[in-house]
Amino acid sequence: MSSGLAKGVPVVHVSPEEVYQVITNAASQDPAKVKTSSERLKQLLDMTGAFDALSEISVQQAVPLPVRQQAIIQLKNNLTNHWRSRKILPDQRERIKSRCLSLVNEQDDLICECNEIITAKIARYEYPQQWPNVLPDLVNVVNSNISARYSGTPSNFLQLRRALELLNAILKEGSAQRMLTGVRTMSKIVEQLHPILHSHYSTVAASLSSLSPTSVSSLNTAEDLLLAHLVYKCLAKVLQLRTLSELRINIVIALLPNDRLIEPNPRQCVTTLYRHVYLIGKFFRRLQQLDAARFVTMPLCSDLVHYYWSKVVQATDSPADFIGDSPLSVFPVRFLVQGMVIFKESIAQWAPVRKDGSYKEQVLPRAFVEEAVKLLVTRFIPLNPADLEGWMADPEEWVNVEESENDHWEYELRPCGERVLMTLASQCGVYVQPLLETTWKEIRGLPASDLTTILQKEALYCAIGRCAIRMKDSIPFEEWLQTNLAPEARDTNPSYPIIKRRIAWLIGKWISSECSSPNNPMVWEVLVHLLRDRGPGTDAVVRLTAAVAIRECIDTLQFDLNVFLPYLQPVVTELLRIMAEADTLESKRRIANCLGLVIERAELHIVPLMSAIATSLPQLWVAAEEDWLLKASLLETLSKLCDSTKEHSAPLCALVVPMVRDSFTPSAKAQLDEDALNLWQTALRQTNTIDAVSGQPGLIELLPLAIDLLSNNLDLLGKIVAILESYFLLDATRILQLGALDVFKGFVHGLKHALSFNQKHMMQALDLLVQFTPPTLYADAIHQSGLLRYIVQAFIDDQAPAVVLTEFVYFLARLAIADKQIFLQLVSATAAAMNLMETQVWEPILNQWWTRFDNMSEPRSRKLVAMGIANLVSTGRPEVLDRLATEICNLWLDVFGEIKEAREKADEDPSSLTLYWDKPAEQLFVDFEGSLEFDRRKAAYENDPVRTTQLVTYVAARLHEAEMACGGPTALQSQWLAKADPTVLKQIQDALAGR
């Protein structure tokens, strides 16, 4: 930023009058003025003095309030990004910082909120070096006003409030520091502020000790409550920055905030009181998260935990309307949940038995635990009237909320109560398990006809499901399922959807926890009945929950497909029906995920149902519109269908092609590209043809898209190259016949921009293409695309990673083996295109051929380059023969030696040759097992000339051809082999003669 000034870049100073006019227009109600001012403001903000002018406007009391607000909003949104710019803020920072502190007397809340953000950001950059007075000045304002206020002398409440708000903002911003310098600065701040804030909070909190229903209406009380809240916010941040071992907490059970407006209003004061109490709880919860074991040993913390639980108990003994989701309720829900969470996280410290089996001295009494369990099961876990109203009003949304319970259990009573019960069962199982077992025995056989009994039974079923691991040895689940749950699942009582939904949920939880086997036909009888029952006593919630339970039962290690097969057809049929009927896209997505798992586990048994599934997908795809999560689920479902149906999947290409295309439209590709590529890849791997079937689109129609992505989607290049490999394995000849030049151009473009591991993968794909197709199909394309020019230039520069240069050598070796004459023609054409002599092209090729040989770890790859260079030797090219006596002979000897060593080991251990030299396809292509592509890759590997050709015989034949090209053996010997090391030459001759 300073370099621009040094180089004489002109500095444009802004006109303060113009800034004022632009901000005035931006604050107006005229849309035309607002639009014009917005465009001009963007230009002004890049000029010197713009931010100084905005800051000046924001503090001028004579300026209309909307204009001041607009000025400081623009300052907040843009200043920090330019704060270090010497061009835009050459000498104006001090004035801006001074104005920030001057706003401690500001009346408008919006201006102060923006100023808090600005001040905190600047302080993070500048304190203490460039702005050493920011904290001392604010602390002085706080100290003087609190001292005056609580000693009976006049004080400025507004100034005190604003100073505390600024101090809190600075501490909040500073607590996010991660760099060492920032951490050290915050450590010093903590040391300075901790005693000050602790003293102030004690002073302010003492004024609340006489809080009563009569005093809550006074202005002083309202102000004191807000001050207590603001001081505590600062104190909590300071304390959290100290190490836990240093904390010594005086717990103040005081009550309280609204943030801004202060009025002598009882409702406002109670709201402030509630928020302050909740803030205190948040601080204690944070300490508990840092170290729960040490938390309960700190002074008064055990009392705090018991205090919170006592409020929970008190709430359950009070009228139901005392509990509400409002700060004005006697027992606000958030307060109760916070208390339950703090209690839950402390239970482990008071469990009767340690992990090593020894008993603790300080434990929760048995009677206390049993009462807690009873309270949870009877008061918090049962569905309440609001739950039932939500169920009836919008069943699908109700299920969606229930299924996302893991996301909100710390905010709602019922899910939190379930987690507390689970923790009690885990930590105090010796007390909880007998109690739940006894209760289960008492209630299992009782008829439940009235709503109260139904709700209580449902809560017990929930408790047993949540504690399944603890209860599995006490409850004979299969007998219970047969005797009680199955009949209840068929009951037509109009209130029984409550029980039926919980039965489905219970089965899913019990089996997914591996507490019972999914291979019990009664499990599937009950779940399938709940899934498809449309008679009295059931509803959509039951069916949706049954679908989720089916997924949980299938997704287990013990799942036996043979047991499930009789139920496959009705399950798939009903899932498709429910998915079509669902109103919310989230429900459709959940069912689609369930269907996908059923398809995956069914494997080839899904083939008879393939058509029914495929028929339903287009309508769902269109209806999803821009719900990308649902579309991703549908892509995954179709992918699993292709994967399971294998060679029968060809008709599915009629869906694959349009859905993949649709996924790469401008609006969709950022959301769906990866899922679409997965589907595309699966479809290719599990088919035997890329052509159209019965007049429907074929996968060949997506080839142009693949080539385009190869050039333009570097983020997913690995997947795209794998897709092209699949095309090559299916019908490489057809691919080149349709557009060889486009294919090679795409690869060249991709190679120029890809990372090294993607470049390696791309060259391996081209190696595969050359192996499968005749040279006449690709020779011209290699030249016209510039591929060989790119490789030769990389060899000349010698800057690419060794792994990439090595792959280039492999590719050239494959070309040489395929057709040596075409190789020579390509080298000649490349030399002409690069304005080089042919020897200048041969030299880097041969240099890299020898240099990269040491980078080749796989014997098969070393054999490949040995065969390639042998075929080039047979051409009689002087550039090649010139290296025959040295580099090439040494290269051959190395590979001959490896083969000899492998054979000698094979005589001792027949498996060693396979392990060392000729790995089985099952080891090489593990990721492809179970797909049709595995067979294609295996065939390509087993029929590769590099694998099937005897190297010694091959080299001998190529040397004989070289002799003919040179005019006979004598000519080859005298011209090219005379300078060879006699020992090396003899070793070569012995190897070729079989000695």
C-alpha cells in the first residue's frame, strides 16, 4: 500500500461536502438517489479523506440522525479493510480514534452499536502500540462513574453504559486473538482488568440484594440491572481468558437484560434480570466445558449445580403455565434447559463407580437418582400439548424437527431431558436400570386407552430406547416385540399413532444400538405394517418414522439380506409412495436416503424393482427445483441403483444422461457437480455399453461434457479423469473415432493447469488410451493438440516434478512400443513445430529416458521403458544408437537382473514372483471390485504387451532389426557397440543367449 506513494501514484483527495451530500442521498427515501449515491460512494471510498469525512459526519449532533446513522454504517462496513492503507488514511487515524471514544455520550443505540464494532476492530490492530490510551480512558470513565453512582454523588449513567459496551466489544474482539503477540497483549489486559471488574461487579450486584416486586419498577433498579449485566459480560470474558486453575468464583445468585432502552418498566426489568441470570449460567457452562472434573471441585460450584437442579424440580411442582418460552415466565425454558445441561455434565463426577470399578466417596444418593429419573420420565419426556398440536398441524415438519433432535437438545426441554436420562443411566446404571426395569414390567401389559396413559407409556418406551445399551440384558426385547409391541402396532385406537410412532422409533434405536438382531422376521413384519398401514389409528408421522427405523435396521453389521428379501418389494413400493406424497422437500430427502440404503443393501435383488424406482425419479427431480440437497439425494439414489443393478443398469442411462447434464447448468454445478460426477462414474463402471439403448440417451452423449470439464474444472479433475478412463476401457476406439483431437486438446489444456498428482493420473489415462487403440487413430491428434510439444518442452525445461516427468517417459515408451515409425514421425513433426532440429528434440527425450529410470520403482514400469527404448533402437536412429553402448545397455541389464532375481526367488517360493513382479489384479484394482469395470481393468492388465512379452526375446529381436537397419551385425558392432564396456557387452550377450 505504501509502494504506490513511493512510485508517485497520484493521491485523490475527497471533498467532505461531496461525501456529506452522497450520504444524505443514501439516507433519503428516494430510490433513485439511493442508487446513484451507492455507486458514487464506492468510488469515494477509494479516495483519501473519505473515512475521515464519514467519521466526522457520524459524531456531529447537528446533522440529521438518519444521515449520521448512514455515515457510521458505511464506516463500519468499510473502514477496517482499509485501515492500514497509507494512501487512503495517510494522517487521519488519530482523529478517527478520538471520535470513537467521544461517542460515549451518544444517545442513539444504532450509532453506538456500529461504533462498538469499529472501535473493537481498530483496538485489535493498534492497542497498545498505536492506541495506548483506549483502555485506560474507558476504564477511567467506568471507575469514576461507578464510584460516584454508588457513593451517592452525581454520575453519568449514559456515559457509564456506553463505556462498558465499548469495553465489552474490545474484550470480545481480543478474545479471538490467536497470534502470539495478540495472546500476550490479552494476558496483560486480563491481569489489569480482572480485579477492577470483579470489584465493580460486587458493588453493582450488592445494590440488587434488596430487589423486590416493588423496587423492580424504579428507574434506578432498571439501570442497576443493566449495569450489572454489562459489567458481568466484561468480567466473564476476562475470566474465560484466565486458566481454569486460577479461577476463584464468587457465585452471585442475582436475577436479570434488555440491552438498550432503560425505562422504569417492571416487564423490562424482569427481562433484563432473566438475561443476566442466563449470562451467568453461560459463563459457568463455559467453565464446565473447559474441565468438568475440576469445575465441580471449585468453591460453591457443587452448590450451584444443585441449585440449578432444584429449580428444575421446583418447576415440575408448579402449574404447567409457569414454564414458558419467554423471559417473563416464572420458569423460562432456556433457563431450565441451561440448568439441566449443567447438571447433566456434572453427573459423571458423582457417579457411584469409577471406570476402574472402584467406588467413590462423594456420590449422588440412590433416592436422588431415582427421583430424578421419575421426574424426567413423567414430566419432561412425555409429549406435551404443544407437541401434539404441532404434530396435528404439520406432521411432516414435526418429524423433521424430531429427527434433527441432535442439533437442538441443548435448547429444548424434552430432548434435553432425554439426554439427562441417558447420562444418568450411563453413570448411575446400578440405580437407573432396576428402576426402569420395574416400571417396564408394571406398564408393559396395561391397556392404554386414554390419552394420559398413552402419553406415559410412550415416554417409558422413549426412556427404554434411549437407555437401550443399559437395558438390553434386563428386557427380553424379542419376546416383548412379539407379545406386546406387535399387537400395539396393529391397534386401531385413534390416539395410538403416538404409541405406534414410538414403537417404530424404539425398534430402530434398539437394533441400531446392536441390542437386538435385525434378522428377526417380526421386526420387519411390524415395521412394514407401520410403513404401509393407511387405516384408522395411524398417520403420516408413523409412516415417516417407520421409514427412518427401516434405514437404521438395515444399516447394521448384523443385517442379513435373505431375511429381509420377502419384505423388499413392499418396502420399496411404500417408500416411493411416501416420497411422492410428502409435501416438504426435507421429508422427500429423508425418504430418498432411506431408499438409497435399501437399494444398496439389496444388490442385484433390486433389479425387478428397478423400473418402478426409475419411473419415480424424474418427477421428483423436477419438483425439487433448487433444493440442492434433495437433488443430491436423488443423484445418490440413482447412483446406488446403477451400482446394485450392474449389467442390468443400461436402461438407467436414460435418466443418468439428463440428470448429469442438468447438474452442470450454471445455477446447479456449484451445488451438484461432485454428486453428478459420482453418478456418472458409477454408471460407466457398471455398464457394458456407452451407446443408446432402445432409442434412449446413451452415455456417449456425455463425452463432450467430460472433455469440457477436463479443461475447465480443476477442482474435480481427478474424478473427471477417472470418468474418461472408464470411457476408454469401454470403447476407446469409438471415443477416438468420434473426436480424437478434442480428447487430446482437453488433456493438454488440463495438463497445463493441473497439480502434479492430477498430471500423473492424466498421463496414466492416456497410456491406457494408447494401449487400447491403433496408432492411426491418435497419431495426428497427438501432434495437432501439441501434446508431444508440451512433453518435449517440459523435458527441456526440466522444472516439472520428477513424478510427472517420469509419467511422460512412460507415455513415450508406450507410443514407441505401439508403432516406432509413427513415433519417429511425431518427433520429426514436433521438431518442425518448435523450430528445432530433430537432434534437439531427441536429446531431451533420451536424457529424461535415462535420468528418470532411477525414479521408477515398479518393475513393470521399468520393463515398459526397456521395451520402448528397444523398439527405438530397432529404428537405427543415430541419436538412439549413440547411447546404446552406455545408457541403454545398462538400463537393459538392470531390468534383466530384476527378472533374474525374481525367478530365482520364485524357485524357492513360487508366490514371490507374483508378489514382486506380477501383482494380481485383485491387489491393483481394489477400488473397482464388484463392478463390471474391474473385469475390464483386469483384462487390460493381463493382456498388456508389457506383461505378456518376454523381455529378453523382445530385446534380441529389436537388436536384430537394428543390425538390419545399420547394414548388418558388423556395422552395428563397429559403429555403435565398439565403445561399450566389454563386461557390460558380454553380460548383454549372455542374457540374450539365455546364459
